[in-house]
Amino acid sequence: MTDTPVLPRTIALEGASNVRDLGGYRTKDGARVKFGRVFRSARLSDLTESDAALLRAAGVGRVVDLRGAGEQEAAPTRLGGVRIHDLSIDPSLGASLRDLAEQGEAARPAIMGLMCQAYASYALTWNHRYAQMFDLLLEPDAPALLFHCTAGKDRTGFGAALILAALGVDKATVQEDYLATNRLWRGGAEIRKTLSSVAGEVLTSVHPSFLDAGFAAALGAHGTLDIYLEQRVGLTQARRDALRAALLD
């Protein structure tokens, strides 16, 4: 029998959640994403010493921080002995969300729409940050890379989806990895205390429509995912082949 791993493969930490290896997923042509090369997580500001040791033991030697400057300043990463790359994507909801938060259930479509706009901006405004992350993934002989934002669900979720899609993982599997945040992230309850029930529910979970909006923006602007990856993220066919060689078995 073929040994089928349980995916996503998580790392249980005391001071961080939604920590997982992107490895193990099958591509459409039957290859498998390597374990131990790319990880994703929520923020790393509350790591214990044993948490940090576990991440280093897993091979993590580089961290990409996708949080905005204010988020980084308020909750600095606590993981020594690694290279930290600041690839800030500023949170974009702000005042618009505050205006909607008190409107109750009637605000749900507008709040969902704001989140879809945010994902479209990841694809078309902040694409240079993801391009820089792919540059790091293509560095030869580099240690494993972990990327994160605050919850590890939106900026990180879109980044993970781009990586898996670029490697040739099918859409349903990409979305399955994306939606795993809804059971793996532990930070939602605290945030919901500060928001209306509807805003809290929407903003502390991930929804298929959010990810769909990001990819729809990419395809609407460029026609195909291949063209988007080449023109907006810098993945020429040669670089995409190199990425597959580095990250697939």
C-alpha cells in the first residue's frame, strides 16, 4: 500500500498556531511537494524557547514577514538564529471596516466584499512582495523558508495558494490547504471580542470566495495563471521549472 500522509502536516507550538509544512501535496502530473522546504504560520511573536527550537530543528532558517510595519513593531518576531525578510503588505481594511462593523447582519455582504477586494489587491497591488518571496524560494542551497502574517490566513493564505498553484497542484487541493486555517488558527476568539458578531465571524475565518477573488483578479488582468505568474510574479518558464526542481519530488 502507498503511504498517504495526513495533510496539511502541522507543527504543534505553544506560542503560535496555524503552523504547517506545505509539503506532501500531489501535483496534477503526479509529483509531490517536498516536506521540510516551505512552511507557513501565524505570527511568531509569542514563541517559547522550545517552540523556537522545534522550528529550527525542522530546518527553518529563513522567515518572510508579510505583516505591515505597525504589526511588526507591536509584535516582533521571536525566533533567533534565522534570516528575517521584511516583505510588508499593509492591512487595507481599516476605516471602511469600522464604518460597517456596527451595522449587524446587514453589513455581511459589504464586509465580504471588502475581503474580496483585499485579495484582489494581493494579486495586483502587492504582487511584488510575492515575487520577492519566489526569489527567496529560488535561492540555491538555502535553508527552509517560513512565511507568515498575523493570523497566517489572508496574506499568507494567498501566498501559499500561489506557491502550490505555481508548482502544479490542482485548484481543489489548493483551496483545501487554504481552508485548513479555519481549524488550525487559534487567534480568532480574542479578535472577535473587539468586533461586531458579523465582522468578527467574517474576519477571523477564511472563505472560498476570498481566494477565488484573488485568482479572479489575476486571471481578469492576464487571462491565464501562467501569464500572471510570468508577468506579475516573475516566474518565467525557466524559473518555474527551477522552482519545481527545487520543491518537488
